[in-house]
Amino acid sequence: MSHFENFLDILLNWQGEKLVISISEQAYILKDNQKIPVLRAPLAGDEIEFIKTEYRKKYGNRQNFKYKDKMIHISENLNRLEFRVSEPESETTENLLESSQDISAEFDMSHIIIPFDETNISPDRIELHEMLRLMADKKASDLHLSSGCPPVMRIDGQIETLKDFPQIDGEDLFKQLASIAPPVNIEAFKKANDTCFGYEIQEYGRYRITISKDYRGIWMSARHIPVEIPPVSTLDIPDEFLGLCDSAGGLLLVSGSTGSGKSTTLASVIQHINRNRQKHIVTIEDPVEFVHYNQSSLVNQRDLSLHVKSFKHALDAAYRQAPDIIAFGEVKTKESVTLMLDAATSGHLVIATISASSPTAAIDRILGQFKIQEQSRTSAWLADALLGILSQSLSRPDGARRIALFESLIVTPKVANLIRERNIFQISSMIHPGGSSPYYLAQHEI
């Protein structure tokens, strides 16, 4: 299915009068004199030309054509396309989107917003959306839908099986996922059996959705990203760490294990800067999770798998856009660590997350990305760049409440020398409770 047919499916599904695509505003459906937006941002001129090319390959220069039993009239000019339904729609419509068998990397449709209305969608999609909305209502952090199993949620850190729901049919699950996933992700899944993308339901927030295969079949995990970004005061992020956000350059790390909340902390820190400083912030994420709206700062967010080819391409482009602050969703590889350190030592404040259980473990993990003969140079590089590390974990000491434990490392000249000499184990001996040292423990109840 081509991209312009995807747009037509949205038009027919919503029983709209016409669909307008232009460079001057978000693409929208006109229905009952109301505009229903279907894109987050206007398309570029070359993207509109791509849609025109798709149309002409199938219908030539015809201005009227039949699509799914409906007559469609098309009109166009240089930077505008308009599709109008020429006769009333029937009561039934087909699925909003189908899994594309002819996906082009030239054009990214990932920024489509599919308006959600359970009274006006196909039954195949209701279950998935109900699960995602129920997940938000139950304040679950994760949802797992696995072939042959009932749904499972993680609520307050504990796994809970939803026994009142039927077992998941893998074929049906994939059909539903294919209706919401960007085409590039469906193609990636077909090649590697794994993919990850962001999805949004208005009023419920965003979801980081991962699709994989196991011995049962299709397996989906969704992490809920709330609409509201918690303020730094709610999270009790140490003032010493926040003070480093005023630095003109250098590296700040947020570390923790999977599910410890480091992405939330990163978003809270970015939001703190966004509200209180006049800076240009560029984020590089995979996928985009919390959405930031411009306040005192200008924030541009890029999805690593959808908007750019790699960390390097994203960073090269960012340098040309004069950012003050660059945020990395997570650094996992030698390449991403190298690029992070390069940015942090070239006049930018870099904030990133890394999977590590403590500040010293984060330092060890960074150095461990390099060969032994490279670590001397890398440790000196890191010592020059690093400003501080905030590490967090979750604990349940009484079996009921969860406690967030923070370890904060502020890099002093003494700490920098220990990093440079790779005597990382000695840093742990500097720990003190309550923040009276460069390295201290804190905790708060969540």
C-alpha cells in the first residue's frame, strides 16, 4: 500500500469530506466544517512531491478515480494536495492502515497522528487500544501482550496477569500493531524480528512499544510515558546535580537499571532547563518518549530510527543548528559514547542516560566500551568532560511502598584525577549520606 493510500484510508475511516495536505499547515481532514489534524507538522515540499509521484504511478493524470467503492476527486498545485470524496460514504470502512508490502525509505510517515475514537474504529484495534488505555488507568508502567497468553501488566513494580482477558492471538496482535506502527518499523521487524517505536493516544500519553518474536510467536511490550513530566521537586532530584545544569559545557549522566526511572529523571531535568533557561535543546532519542513543548527554551526532538540514520548523522546535524544542550536518550555503544564525549568537550552541555547500577558502574561501563590500549586516552577524555552522575534504583523495604534510592557523584578535581588514573574503585570510598560529600546517598518515597 502506498503512502497516499494510507491518507485516503484515514479520510474514509473518519468519513471526512476532504483531506488537505500542504506545506503551510498540518495535513487535516475536513468533517462537518471541523478540521481534524492527521500530522504533527506540515509536510515538506519534497514529501508532497513524493505523494504526487505515487499517485501518478497508479492513476496517471486522472483527476477522478475509484478507491474502495468511493469516488475521489484530486486537485493539486505546487505545494498542496486535496482529496475530496465525491459521494457519501457507506456505513462500513476497512482498517485504518494495513501492513505495507511496498515501503519506501525516501518518505517517513512516522509523524501521523491517528485520532482515537473507539466508536469509529475497526474491532481489530479496540483490544490493543483498550489495553493501552487500561494500562494508563491502572498506572501500570509496562504492558506485555504475548501470543497464547493473557495480557500482563507491571503495576507498582509487580507483575500482574489479567486473567479476565482472553489469550492473545498472535496473528491478530500483529495485525493491530501493523495498523499503528510506522511502515519503517514493520519492515525492520520483518527483517530482524525486533523493532521499537513511539505511539501516542491523546489524553493518555505516549507509549514506547517494542515488538519481538519468541517461541510462542509475536510478543509486544509497551512502556507508558505519562502526558505530564514530573517536576524536579517531585522527584527530589538533588540541588547539587541540578546546579550543574547551569554549566556551559560538559557531561551529565543519569544511570540506573531498566525500569528504574532514569528516562523520567532525564525528562524532568530537561523540562527544568526548558522552564528556567533560554537555551536551544536538541534531543536524540530512540524513540521519542516524553514530549517537550517550548517554554523559555527551544526544544527539538529527533527519533533516532525515524528521523535520522544514526547517532553520528543526528549529532552532525545538531552541530549545524547551534544547540546549547544535547540530550541523548541512552548511550549503549562505543560509537555513541565517543560521540557523547566529543560533544561534551566541544562547548555543549550533554545530558544522557546509561544503564548502570551506580555512578562508579557507569564510569566502568563507559571505559569498558574501549579496548585496554584505548582506555588511558578515554579515561582522560571522560575526566575532562564529566560534571556529575545521578544514579537511581527502586527498593521495596516494607513489601508495599517503593523507595527511590539516589546516588549522586559530583566531579571535583580529586574525583577527576581518580577517573584519569582509572582508580574508579577508590571513588566509592568517598561516599557519605546526606550530600556532605561529592558522592552521597539520598532517598525518597514514591
